Amino acid sequence: MPHPRQEELFEYALTLPPADRIAWVASKCADDPSLQAQLESLLRAHDEAQEFMNALPRDLVDRKPTREVQVEEKAGDRIGPL
């Protein structure tokens, strides 16, 4: 169950410049290391999501696949009963 102040603190932290957020969270959560860890994790996830959403489509397309995929079907092959 999230801490009662987690949402309030997280939303306020997002109004701060990214470079100031972790220090602000540390100052507000000095007596609650668990809450501090939760907020820092949420802020990291938020920043990573923003980076992904702000990436240009060509940046995503140009990435190399993490594993090779074998495709046995070719144009015109029938897959399944349809």
C-alpha cells in the first residue's frame, strides 16, 4: 500500500527541475527511508518514460534488435486457417 503522502510528494517533485528532485525528496523523507526509496524509484521511472516518449521515431527504428529473430514465412505464405 502506498504511503499516504506519496502521491502528493511525487507530484510536487515533478514541478521541480530534474536536477533538484532527489535532494528535495531526501530533505522531505529524512525520517522515512522507505518512502524516500519509493519516491526516488518513481522519479527514475518517470524520467525514463519521458526519455522514451521524447525519442524521435527514427531513433527507435535505428536501434539494433537485442536478439536475432528467425522468420520462416515469406510473402504469400498462408498462416493458419484464415
